[in-house]
Amino acid sequence: MFKVLVSDPISDLGIQQLVEATDVAVDKKPGLSEDELVAIIGEYDALLVRSQTRVTKRVMEAGKQLKVVGRAGVGVDNIDLKAATELGIIVINAPDGNTITTCEHTFAMMMAVARHIPQAYLKTVGGEWDRKSFVGVELRTKVLGVLGMGRIGSEVAKRAKAFGMEIMGYDPFMTEERAEQLGIRLSTVDEIVRNADFMTVHTPLTPETRHMIGSAQFEVMKKGMRIVNCARGGIIDEKALIEAIDQGIVAGAAFDVFEIEPPAADHPFLSHPKVIVTPHLGASTVEAQENVAIDVSVQVLNILRDKPFVNAVNMPPIPASLLKVLQPYFGLGEKLGSFVAQLTEGAVAEIVVSYSGELADVDTQPLTRYIVRGVLGHHLGIEQVNVVNSMHLAKERNVNIVVNKSTASRDFTNLVTVTLRSKNEERTVAGTMLTGYGPRIVQIDKYPVDVAPEGNLVLVSHNDKPGIIGKIGTLLGDNNVNIATMQVGRQLAGGAAIMVLSVDKAAPKELVAQIASLPDLNNAKEITLR
């Protein structure tokens, strides 16, 4: 018999499959302190929690039989993932359980902002019969821009079509073929901002998506736009949004999330007559709370019974002999994936990973997972992608993974090459571990380089002419950006070349654009590797 401990309040329906399993015994003991949990966890094979229980390293070390920790929800910030991985304990969550409920809340907010429902309600119950102040707009025939076409964004698009709306969709991993299947028009953020009547965001919050809708977007935005955010606070610049509403650019906004939660009492959203707010209710339905518990219960059963499972958020154990070979390359692989993802324009259709040298003789699947995590994590958020779910997320987004191996490795004992193919282009980066130096990037596209994959980098494509380095250095110096190292790669003197600058702090986007506009420069990109 397997023993499962449920240490947080979870509905009986949510754990019904566990309770009814003939090979499982379930104990419900909510409200345990860490000491109390440590005292009893040793007899259990699985632990189910929500957000109250802190699953610390001490708890898991005491769980001598513990195979899996299940979180009935999306976030796992109350679980020590590093300790779980080290101890060989699988951690799973339920990322799909709130898809429909968040989608439906988005539509509730969209309808509310279109028809001024909360404002009209307040006046009516206050004794005023005011029909003139709340003339709304129909959704039918309007253009809806959906930023982020993952699970939730795709469900929103389906329902919007039923309302007779035209859908413009943006997603860094969406292909034209996928957009055609969904019946939407694949668009850029700029196209959506300029043409949509309504806009809803469904992206994770990453450095790339933080304030992706800000002052620059509001300046060119279609007048009368209505904006909904039931995803993450910070995707839309709150201060810039208020200014856009006051200027008459944005007709109204509905937010379920804030940059800081709960918001301060004087937050302008709370008193603005054209802004509707709710306290992060996207996943707050009876069905959603039960669904996440059911999803986790099913996966816990599969793990206990040694059957295939999904939604693990940490890395299962790797044999010690293989780990010794691969572990030095894990960090390098993830950074190679992130580096080439930041280089590539357009939706990623294929990731090609090539292993050369001694790596060709071992099982490199765990390393491939790190590389794919680096690629997807740049767009989806590194906290959303891990080494267990990375391949699943790639498949879910129709990203093809190709792995090649060769015992020949040119001048290196081992070489890892990552190529990204999109509709627009193909970009390549290669790296290795150099004795005495550690991880190094040794190739970018066709150019040989020697770059440490860390920190803030500026990659410049230019024509190989005298004075280029001086112009760039002067421009960076004038903007108080210090150069730590510099690498130049070229194939022929006087031909096309690249320059990789390691700088002490992130170069502002405006400065990178200035560099790109210098004579004889073709492009400039900022690359950040953490």
C-alpha cells in the first residue's frame, strides 16, 4: 500500500481518485507545523499541498520514502525545488487546471469594460437611474488582439470568434499554419496595437514581456482601445496606461492583476472611473480548484504506480556516472539555448542540437532538455519552463526537436551546437567546456569567437572596416556603459564580421538602437545571460 498525506485543505472530490484507489491509503492532516510534518512524513510515499504548507529541505530529508510532492495549483514557490531534485523527489503541479476559468474571467472583464457594468451598477443601487452615461460598444465585428496564444489565449480566441470578433494573435512560437488552424490572423505586437479595438494579454511576465505595452505603444495605439489583463501584473505599464486613458487614447481597462499585489490604497486604478479591477480572481472558481486537485491526484497515482506522468517541475534522478559527464554542460546548454533564442527573429519552428566528440557516446537527453529550456524560457519565462516539462512544452507548441551526434569534434573534445530555425531565418551558436576557462561560446553563426556565456552582452553585426570599434566604444562610454571584454569574429578581412561586447550593465534599448544606426553597422542586439 502507498501512503499519501494531504496537508492542506483540498476538496474530497479533488482527491477522490486517490481515496478510491485500492493500493493507496490517504491521510488528511491540514494545519501541521514544520516540526509536526517532519515527525510523520517518513512513513508517506506522497505529499499533496496547496499554498499553505512549506515543503522545506528539512521536511523532504525526513521523508525517507517520499517519491512525489504534488501542488494542487500552478505555483510551486512553497516547495524547495532544488532540495527535491537533489533528493530525487519529483514535484508536480497543475498548469492546465485554471485555463477555462481564467479564459471566462477574461471574457467577463471584457464584457464589463465594453458595457460599463460595474459603474452602472454602483449608480443604480445608489438610487440614480442613469441610462445616458453608460452607452457601451458591441463585441461583434470588433478586432480583438490576443497577446500570447498559449492555452488560455487560444481558448479566449475560440470564444471571441463565437462573438463574431476578428482575431489578431501574437505569440513568439506560433506559426502561420497554427494560426490558420485557429482561424486567426498572425500579427506582431505593433500591428495589434495599431489595429485592434480590444486587447487582452496572456503571456508570462519575463524581462521581454515586462511593460511590453508602454508609452511607445500607447503613442501609436488605435484610439478607443479597450484593454484587459488577467495574466500577470507588469506586462502593461500601469502608469503609462492611466496617462493613455486620460489622453483619450484608451477608452477603458479591466485588470485582475497588479504589478504589486495587493495594490496600495492610492493606486490610480482603484479610483479611476474608466478602470475595472478585481483581486486576482482568474483561477477562483469551484471547478478550477477541484480540477487542479484532480489533475495532481492522477499524476501522483501514475508516479506511485511507475506509469508515465506529466507536469513535473523539477528534474528526476540521473545515474551518477552519467551525471558526472553531463553536469558541467547543463549550465552551458541552457545558456546556449537562451543566447540563440535572443538572436532569432520570428516563431521558432525547429531546434537542432548537435553533439560532437565524446558527448556523442552518452545519453544526452537530459542535456537536450536544458537546451530546450533555455530556448523556451526566453519567451515563456524561465520559471514556467523546467528540465522535465521543456520537451512537452515544445511539442505542445509544434516546435520540432532534432538531435544529431558525431564523434568528430574539430578542435574540441566536446562541442554542443544549437541551431534555431524560424520562418524568417536560421541562427546558430556553439559552445564547449575549456579546461581552465570553463564554459565558452566558440561560434556564432559562421564566425569563430571565444566568449564567456554570462552577464550582459552586446552583439554587433558590421562590415570589417577601421574605426568601427572606436565608434562603438565611444558611444557606450558616452552613455556610461563600461566594456569588460570584446571579441571580434570574421572570415575575411574587410568582409562581414561580428563583435561581441561584454558590458558591466545592461545597455538601454535606445542605446542599442543608436549603435545599430552607425555607418557600416548592420544590426545590434542586447543579449542577457543569467
